Amino acid sequence: MCSHYQATIDPELYRRHFGVELPEGAEQHDLWPGHGGSFIRRPRPEDHGGAPPEREAMAGLFGLIPHWAKDSTISRRTYNARSETVAEKPSYRDAWRLGRRCIIPADAIFEPDWRSGKAVATRIARADGKPMGLAGIWTGWRSPDGRIVRSYSMLTINADDHPLMRQFHKPQDEKRIVVILPDERHHDWLHAPLGHAAGFLQQYPAEWMSS
């Protein structure tokens, strides 16, 4: 479970690596559930006069707020969506079914290392120093005062056999890893048909990561 990450907020790096502009209101570096960050989605044609760009970046809350939620506090519990149940869980299934997949720009994630017997927050990044594009889902929610609030969640998969990620969390807990997309698969993740989406949910090689 990744509840803390560092968002990519350098405008030039964001533009160069992800091909879009950092959205206004997404300048916070260290993020926890309920905080405001950014995500990159496939644009809706109706928002661009029928000629949408390949992708667009949006500001949103870390932690998915389903359309039926009474308030935004649910985002504190919906920041990670298990790939095994994302199509079934009420909080996530509509976003998944509607193909609302996104990329979450991140410099690093943090996980607790329990090998000493105590939780030691450990920073995990790409070994090459480049930003990570995390696979996620997004949605929109109308708040009681009528505002449209966008939000997103990271997709996770089992990591019991991952050479690096199996070191984290309590010994008795299942090991999980967020889905880090290879750079060359960013476009396909956003645009692939729903039936092909599960094929992108794979472990990122340990030798490409550093902690």
C-alpha cells in the first residue's frame, strides 16, 4: 500500500518527460491521501471541440472519490486500488469500466521497511533518476456545493516474489507494488481498449529501481 509519494512538480521535467504542462494547483511535492496532486488522462473529445490532444494533465485529489460518496473524506481510504478487484469494488468499478485510466507522475514512492522490527520509511525511485509514471484510475465527483472534484487512485499488484518490494511492510502482510509503467507504454495505457488494460499491470523490474 503506497500512501505517501513525491509528485513530479518541476515544470520543465514534467513537460519533457510526460509531454504535457504541469497543471495549476498541483505544486505540492510530498503527497498523502486527501492531498492535491496531478494525473494525466486521455482527453474527452467533447471537451476539445471533437479534436482532443493525445493526453492532458489535470489537478486532483490523491484518493478516489466515487460519484456516490457523501463527502471527500473517503479519499483517505481509496488511494490504492487492487488490480485483482478493481473491476468489482464499488469505489473503483465505474472508473475502471469507463476506461478512466491515468498516469500519476511521481519522483518517488515511500514504503515501510520492517526488517529492523520497526517501520522505517524508505524512499524508492527509478535507478536512472527519471520520473515514474504510475498506472492509476480517475473520476469526477460533484461536491455538496456543486463543484466538480477530480480524484485518482494508484493501481497495485502482488509483490510477494519481487526482489525489492517483498522487503517492505510487516512480515505477515501481503507484499504489494504500485504499477510503474515503462515510458514507451504511457500512450498505450491511456488509449488501449478495456479488454487489454489488465495486461499492463505488471511488476517493474527490481534492477530498474533504487532505495
